[in-house]
Amino acid sequence: MPRRPHTARHPVRSRSATGVLGDGQIVRFGPAGTFFGNYRRQETINWNNGNHVVVVLNGRVYDAFTPKGGESIAEYKAQWDFGDIIDFGF
């Protein structure tokens, strides 16, 4: 059974990740419309906080659902229905 995201944990997870990853940059991004579209083939309609939090370190993206080694930015964006419009701000 796939894990369901819990948006209340995202800020905590990002702080925990930067504690482990050191100089990682916390990035928050929001959906282009009313919701994000599917992420890793799961609906995100219940992600009602309006943003998603990741840590970017050395060109790799980490969130609660990435593998332990993170993913390249291109790999990470490919997991989203609308990944081509995600803007990490750099």
C-alpha cells in the first residue's frame, strides 16, 4: 500500500533533513493551479497547505518520499504530473 503524505509533517521533515544533510537549501513550492497533480502516481488533492517542502543539496532533491540518496532535479520533476513547471528558484 502506498504511503499517504501528511502535510503537517513536511516542515518538520525538512528541518530534520537539513540537520542530517548540513548545508541543504530548503525549498517550498506551490501548485500551478488548485492542486499539484499526481506525485509518484498518488493523488495530491488532500495536500491542502498549498506548498510542498524539499531540501536541495549538491543538485539532488530530498523529501519524505525520495530514495535515501535523493534524486537529481530532473528525476524529481519527472515524478510529478506537472514537474516541468516546478521552480526551485535557482
